Amino acid sequence: MYNSPNIQSYTKGKSLTFIGQGIDKTYWGIGATVPDPSKFGTEYNGDYSFDGAKTVTFKDMTLQSKAKIDYLGFIRIDDTIVEDCKINGKTFYWGYKTATFKNTTFDDTDTDYAIWAYSSPIMTFDGCTFHGAGKYINVYTDYSTGKENRTVNINNCTFITQKHNKSALNINDSNMGNYKYYVNFTGHNVTEGIQPHTLTCSRLFGFSNNKNNSGRLVVKMDGVPIWQDAKMVSHSIDTANDKYTDGYKDDAFDYTYGEWVKQEDGSFKRHVKRVCQYCGYAEEYDEIKAAPVKPTEDSKSQETPASKTPTTVNTMSKVTPNKVNAVKATTNDVDTSVQTNVGLSILGVFAGIAGILGYRKKNK
């Protein structure tokens, strides 16, 4: 359809759906296969086949932008939907109102981004997989800069690389004026080969430099705010499906422990400091070990060594393995041995009686 005569007279104002026969059978070329060098840095190498269309949907096919230049994509469609597809190459222009990608794989991007959150005020990725050389989604625009809030939704997506470069979402909010980016992570999002960002302590989002972190970004995870006002809300946040930060999620801390100090109530206290290995965030807290429980006169006969063991109260304590099963197995072994010994004792009594009777009969 690209560069077909009068194609816009058929597509303008329409909502259209194109269904392929599979990503390995149907291929759709986006824009010029050989872009015009005189138009580099502009949208004019883009695809105007649907200029003015309402909603355009692509299903079950491979969409490919072979040219490795900026500002390619579909020009001036209101809304785009890409479902069960594969997208090869870097693209910028999708729906100018919304762009939705469902169960779509982004591939063949060499060392560049898979996609820019550029023309779409609302962009949603649902169940998508990104294969890249360390770059995935660039959350930045100079189109309609500082004129509206912009939203990027990430749900159950996977980001895979063999070489770390940047976070799954690379964000630059420095030119948003009085507006903001809103990034929402929901479900289970997975990364492979990406290192945690040293500022956000997350593999999912970060900034190329401090200048791009101007405070015009709000990030939520499962609806819980985790980043705003150019800083993390907290280093340790549990959400419905995930944890923030990755340092907290991976328990990547270096611990420093003080000495135990006995308290007036008989308990013990020590000071603990932990430092995140990914971002350097430091936390300090006190760890409390409760005083041993003193047995009463009635309980002395029932006291076991375990009852003398003091318990530890720690506001950031770790769960230790449960050893109830091991104790139970030992108890069963003791019960069996007791039953066996009792049986042998009874047999011994009968044997003794029989011996006495035999002796009397012989002497008689």
C-alpha cells in the first residue's frame, strides 16, 4: 500500500483490520525500503498509507521497518492495535491517540531501540517480548512536547538481551514542561541480561543521565507509587505481583552488625546497617533478641532445652527453614524403640516362669 496512488482516499476516516496467516508467512513493509537521505531527521520517510484513519489493527503477521534511521512508522493514525505479531526494526510513529501491542515480539534491532514512545500519548504493551542488544523502549518525545501528560503501560512483558546497555525503559522527562510521564508496571515483568540502574535500583526503568531525571515522572507498580519527584518512594516496597527495588527483591545487601547489648528487661539489642549492592542505599535498624523465658515450678518437670532458647525480634528478619518435620521423625523413632523394649521385657518374664516350673518338676 505504500506510495499507492490515491490510497488515502480509501483509508482516511476508516477503521481497518488486517489479518495475516502467521508471522512466518505474512510480511508488511512499513514505509520506504530505501529511505531518501534528503529526508533523514524528518517524518517524510514514514508511511502515509493511513494518514487520517481512525483505528488500524494488524494481527498475525510480521511488520518490518528495515531501514536503520529515525522517525519511521505510520503517520497520523488515531489509534493502532498490533496483536500476535512480530515487529522487526526501530519505529517511532504509531497511533497519535493510543497505541496498543498485545502478545507481540520486538526483534532485529541490532544496537538500537526497538521502539520510541513518541507519537502516542497512551502506549500499552501487554504480554510482549523484546529481544535487543541492550535497548528496548525509549520514553521520550519532541512531538507535542510539554503539551499533555503521557502514559506508558507495561503488563506481563519480557526483556531479553545478551549484552547489558540500558534499562527496559530509558526515560527522558527533561522537556515535559508542566506535564508528566506516567509509567505503570503491572503483572509479572521479567528481564534477562539487564543490570539494575544505579539510581532507580531497577532493571525496568532508568535514565541515561541525571539531567534526564527532572522530576516529571511518576512510576507505579501494581498501582503502588514507587518513583516520583525524581527519587524512589522507598527502597523496599511490596506490591501484589512484584517487589521494588531489585536490590530489595534480590536481597542484595552488605550487612554490618553491632555487639549484643543486654537491656534492663533482660532482652538483648544490637544495631544493624545494610547497604544495597546495586545502588548504595543504606538502612539502619535495631535487632532485638527477647529475654529467655523463666520456667515456673509447675513447668520445671516439663521443661525441655528448647524452652530456654531466646527468640530474636527483627523488623527486617528473614524466614528460616521450618524444622518441625525433623523433630517429628526423631519422636517416631523413639516411640518404636520403646514399644520394642516393652515387648522384649514381657517375653523375658514368661521365659523366667517357664524355667522355674521346669526346675521344680525335675527335682520332684
